[in-house]
Amino acid sequence: MIDLHFSPTPNAQKVSIALEELELPYALISYDIFEGDQHTAAFGRINPNHKLPAIVDHDPAFGGGSHAVFESGAILQYLAEKTGRLLPAHPRQRSVAIQWLTWQVAGLGPMGGQAAHFVRYAPVTIDYAVQRYVNELNRLLLVLERRLGEAEYLAGDEYSIADIAIWPGRSMGGVMGIDLQTQYPNTYRWFTAIAERPGVIRGRSAERAVPAKYAQRKAELTEDERSNLFGERMLNAVRL
């Protein structure tokens, strides 16, 4: 059994989708990041960075007792290696998949997150920051669009954890005012095909679905929520 420490965000949906695709049994442990559930000392022992998602594998392949893994990209690679699935067997294609996984966690994810922050969460509009991060997000989406014009999936012909890493964030495109069908047709083709996969549907349904307060076009936060997400309480969590 795997414990999935989860908040219904695109990052955590990567892991719930992967677990469903891999047909691994898991227990969902839900957190409300707006309320600061992630800031406890107990959770810090699972993820010292106090972010969701994280997993605890109670039966790791290498033995030795339960094993915690944090950071979504690391979790996806861990699950793929545990099962021997969702990573190409051929070294060349495997390398390509890992490159695109790394591109997401090092580039598209953080830049998209900064764009979303300054567009959706910043209490005042900072034009330079909005332009900086929205431009970079669009540049990265053009990189993705070009790749998906060359290949069916990120690693080539085979669906992999690279696709799972990127797909949930594209499902939030409407929140950022991105029209995939018009602006990024290759990405739209890839996105709609993956959306029909049964594991993807299960991995983002019911309690794993993104609720309205996580998907506001212009978020209205209380002082406590802002502190839990971006401020002093987030900082203080790592001091516990």
C-alpha cells in the first residue's frame, strides 16, 4: 500500500493519475493547503519542504521498511521504476522521457506557477512580473507545441511519465485564459487524447478533482490563506 499525501492541484494530480495508470493500491490522505494542513511537523518528516504531493511506500522494492518520496517528478520516476512501466525500455527513448520530465519540473511548472501567482494571486497587479512570467509561459508552451508536432507523446510513440507530468497543468489552461485548440493545436490533440484515458479520468475525479476555490480566475484570499500559501506561516513551517 502507498499513502498519497494529496491536495487537489495539478502537481498532486500527476501522482494520482500515475497511481491509477499503474493500478497500484493507495490510500488518499487529503490536505487543505488554504488552511495550512501541510505545515505540521508530522508532515515535515515526510516532506521537509512542506509541499504536496508526497508519498509513503510501505512496501518498497528495495526493502528496509517504509520509504517516503517528495517532489512530483521524483515520485513519478520512483513509481515508474518500481513497476517497470510508464518509462520506455529503450535507453534512447528513456533518456528523452527523462529530459521532458525534467523540463516540466524545472521550467514549465515553476514558470507557469509564477505566471499564475502574479495573474491570479498577487494582491496588486505588477505589470513587469505579469509580462515576464506570462511571456515565459507562452515561450515554453511553444516549445511543447513544437515537440507535439513531431511526436505523438513527449518521449515519442510511447505514453510515459513525461506526459503525466505535463498534462494536469494544461487542464488548468482556462484559468489562465489559454485556448489550447486555437493557440496550440498539437498540444490540444495530445491533451484531448490523454483526457480520455480511464486512469486519467479516475486520477482526477471525485475527491481528486480540483475544487472551485483552487481554480479561481482571480483568487480572493483571506490573510490566513495568503499566509498559509505564500507568507509567514509557510516560512515558519520549515522552522518546526
